[in-house]
Amino acid sequence: MIEVEPRTARRAAPRLIGQTWAIVLAGGEGTRLKSLTMDEVGQNVPKQYCSLRSGPSLLNEALRRAEMVASLARVCTVVAQQHRRWWGRSLAGFPAGNVIVQPQNRGTANGIVLALAYVLERDPLANVVVLPSDHYVRDEVLLGEALFRVVRTLRADEAKVVLLGVAPDEIDPELGYIVPAHAAGDAPVGVRKFVEKPSPREAAALIDEGALWNSFILAAQARALLDLVCDRDATVVKKIRAAWRRDLPTPSTGAALAELYRTLPALDFSRDIAAGRETSLSVVQVPPCGWSDLGTPERVAKALRRPPPIRAPRAVTCTAALSLEERLKTRQAASIARVARCGTEIVMAG
């Protein structure tokens, strides 16, 4: 968990024009990894509040990532009300308004819209970088360089919404793929199509034609990103922004958002917003950087087999989070014990 100097806790962010903001999405439940994320009393800990190895949580790592492109005053974190026991301390030092609390998780697209409502109120010409909070990146320097390049592109008004696609270093049929319209590189190119979880043979063919892993990291002009969601469901966007304004000055504890979220349809950004709107998107290629969504125990095991992470130096104080490595070892030990009792031979993932 990240702890920031107390003096920054209530410092109001100045009204800025045309600055870069970071939106960290931390409202998910992490249900696919439940077998590794139970705490000592059997309660599921959302993946973003765990660590890969012993040490900082994945949320903490995402916050470091965010501060590579935006100052602390311009880092917004979208969290879920029911997770307060985990994020309360992690985000205690951030400006209170930058902690955007959803009454419940209604998908990544709605979380983005809620954060954009805050950012655009503060900075009508803002650029934003959107970062998942539950992914792992081994080489943060490589990813950071790609983020800097994309932000410069946005400032030059050369692109509106840019996805960061990671160059695959293996065939993985469990991931989403972005197929560029042309060979992808440092400069944004168009997106031809998205392919979600292809077969191994299809994944190999996609990689041969230059497809990239969909990291769900993106950079955009904030208004263009909001327009993209409006294109799919303008009514939802209007309702979220209206409820947010009615709840001012404390939207995160307001009644209007709570009431709206009871009936708000879930919207996933990749599936419901990006797919079908390829002509509005661009993609840049991030070189192989050890990125993983840690979506399954097998992918956790793969990430653990890689060398330790490479990070740009940063002075932060962290406390240890639940370790996926230790949980994986515990699960493997239990499986081995069952094998010994039953006399059956199995092969463990990782």
C-alpha cells in the first residue's frame, strides 16, 4: 500500500487547463483469481489489493505508474464503496476529491465516465491516461517511455483516443488482441479489429499479422473519450454527470449517485465501447515489457518465473499486501499433499 505525506491529504488541486491526468481503475472484484486471493479468514481480497510477491499491492504499483505521467494532484482513483477496508489507508494521502467512490461496481466504462465528470470540471481541456490497477508490468521504464510518447502525441493534437498494445512474447489464447490497420510502432496507427480470446491457432495467426495484446491502458483527450462512450449510450453518460453534479460538493457520499447505481446498466469499456468503434481509435506498440493481467493462477505463475521487476527509482513507503506468490505456493503444497494421500500423479501449473 502507498502512504503519502499527510500534508498533501487536503491540499486542493488548482484549476488547470490542458494538463495530463491519470485515472486508475480499482473497482473490480477480481473473481477470476478467487482461488489465490482468500485471506486468513476466508474472505476474498480483490486482486488489486494483493501483491505479486511480498511487498506493495498491485494498486500501489498502478499509482506509481500514474505518477510517472501526472502529479499527485491529478491522479484520480476509482474505487468501490464495499472495498473501503482495503483502499481507505492506501489512498489516505491523496486529495479527497480525487478518490472517486462508486456505490458499486458497474463496469469499467461507467467508472471512466464518473472520473471524467470530475476531471472535466477541473480541467475542460484535460488529457487523461487510464490505467487498470490489477495488472503487473516487469519493465516499468519501457511502459513509461511509451506513455510519455503517447501523451506528447495528444498534446500535439495528432490523436484523440490511443490504446497501448503490448507486443506479444508468446501465444496466449486467454487474452484480447488488437489488430492494427498498419504495422504498429511508436506513432499511433488505426485499429482494424479486436479479437477476444482466440484459439491458440488463431492467436498465432494474429501475432503473425502484427496483432498486439490489449493491455486496456489508454491515453486520450478527455472530451474525446467521453464522446466515445456517449456514442454507445449518451443517456447513461448524461445520468452519471447529472447525478455527480447534484451530489456536489461530496459526490462520493451523495444520494443521487447511490440511487442511480441501483439501476445503472453495467458497461465494459473493451467489450461495449471500443469494439465496433475501431475507426475512432488508434494504437501504439509497447515493446515486450513483461506485462500480464494476472487473470488466472497460471498467468500468475508465469509472471513469477520472470526476473524481478525493473522500476524507475521512487521514494514511497509501503506496507506488505497479501502475496499471490505465497498463496500459489500454499495451494501447490496442498495439492501435493492431496496427491500423496491419494497416490495420483498430477502436474501443477507454474
